[in-house]
Amino acid sequence: MSSECRECLAGLEHCHGTVIHHAWYRSECTEDGCITPEVVHAFSVDCDALRCTCGALASAHRVG
């Protein structure tokens, strides 16, 4: 049994990091220097789950 993931063994482009989707900023990956497209990542999370405040700006609306 190998300790490498299936994508590594198959030689497929992928990343072991997680994409963070921001409301007002560019998405980013938790792996330093990652240039892999967002769609190739297995994991993603919205920035508000990490207590990023940019999502509050996007959901603010005028009441009244």
C-alpha cells in the first residue's frame, strides 16, 4: 500500500491544500505558491467559516 494519494499515483494535476472562497477578494489556497486551478482542488471553504470579515461587506444591505 502506498502513502501517496490517487491523484499523485496517477500523475494528475491537483493540490492537497484547501481553496478559500472570499466574497470580495480572490480565492486563495492554503498551500504556499499553489498555482493549481480552483476546480482541481478537492477541498474548498467559504471565508466566513474561517471568520474572515469580507463576507460581512457583501451581505450588508440597507434596511428601511
